[in-house]
Amino acid sequence: MNRLKMDIDEFLESGFNLKLHLATYLNLSYEELDVYLQNSLKDLSLLHPGNFKQDEITAFYESKVGTRHLFELANWHLQSSNYIADTLRLQKMFAHGMVLDFGGGIGTHAISAALLPKVEHVFFVDLNPHNREFVQQRVNELGIEESISIHRDLNDLEGVKFNTITCLDVLEHLPDPALQLLDFVKRLSSDSIALMNWYFFKGYNGEYPFHIDDRALVDKFFLTLQTNFIEVFHPLLITARAYKPLK
């Protein structure tokens, strides 16, 4: 069995031992963990205050959501494993060199990237301290701690040029996603690729209150995307897209 098949199969079977890692990290039984997972989206949505100022978004994800984001992300990756597996296949197609997993959550894509032969190192970045601590535990458990480094933000990675940026299910949470695109452009090397998706929609019943949908911000995002990146075709029927910078 080749390495790609092996790591995708392992994800589909267990999410890279996700439930075991999460139960251990939070000192929960599997039965207790399942209850938290089933209620994860509702619990995270109820925590959201509704409309808040853009400068409050960072504090919300870093300090207020706590471990609730772990549950919501874990449930999404387990319940939508076929979709997530396709994003891992997309990453396998393009990832190489120095990889940035921006807003990496529970570490699925960072872990998978670290297994790829063309990847030199993975930089996992996430605001939530629980996410960072959990991913560090996972990395240690899997024995790949030399391949992945954990960071709060990009401030301590100044000067690092990335060959690959993975930014999935993140941009819709940012106060100004267009600015993040411009920051990515500065940090991408030549012969680089950015793997991104977004969901600028709060849901038909407001189930995603933590997503931005401000028309002006969304228009600014797409204008910035179209003037700084060109899309690279891939055959997978998923929302994630591949882009190379126009520079």
C-alpha cells in the first residue's frame, strides 16, 4: 500500500486516532466525549454573542471558546470524513517544501502534510491555546514532533517563505479576510501554492453565527483574491481551491 493510500485510509478509519487523543487530552470517557461531540455545534453557537466588533474576534477565538472549538472541529472532521479526506488528497497533490497550516484547528492537515515525502516542515498556527496544546500532544503521540512546529500566530515566523499554505474553513472567521490574503502573498515563495476555502454564510437558520457575511468585506475579499492569485485546476469535487500567486 502506498503512503498516500495509507494515510488517507488511516484518517477515514480513525481521524488519525482523533477520539483517543481528544478523550485523553480532556480526561473524558468515550461516552462523555460522544455527548460533547453531538452537541458541539449548538454549544459553540450559543456561546457566540451575536454581532460583535471586528477587533473582538481574536479575543473570542483565543480566550472565550475554550475547548468548545475542539469538540466542534472534531465532530465536523469525523462526521464529514469523506469530504475531509478529499481535502487531504488535494494537499497531497500540491504540498511541498515549507508548509503553513494556518488556523489548523485539531491538526488533521498538519499531521497529514508531515507524512508527505515532498514536505520539509509544517508550521501549525492557531490562536486557540487549547488547540495548540492538543495538537502538540497529538504530534508527540504520533512521533512526528520534529516535522511540525506549533505557533500562536505568524509574528514569530517573520522572514519564513512558505512553498505551501493550507487555510481551510478559516477565512470566514477573520475580521478582514482580504488582509489575510495580502499577508499570504508576502509570505509565499516562488513556485508556491495556496489551498483555501471559505463559507461566508451564517446559515439558513443562523447556525453559523461565527461566520462573517458582510457584503463589503466579502466583495473586498474576492477582488483581492482575483487581483493577486490565479486558480490552478484540480479534479476533486470539493469547495477547497488551489491558487498560485500572481507575482
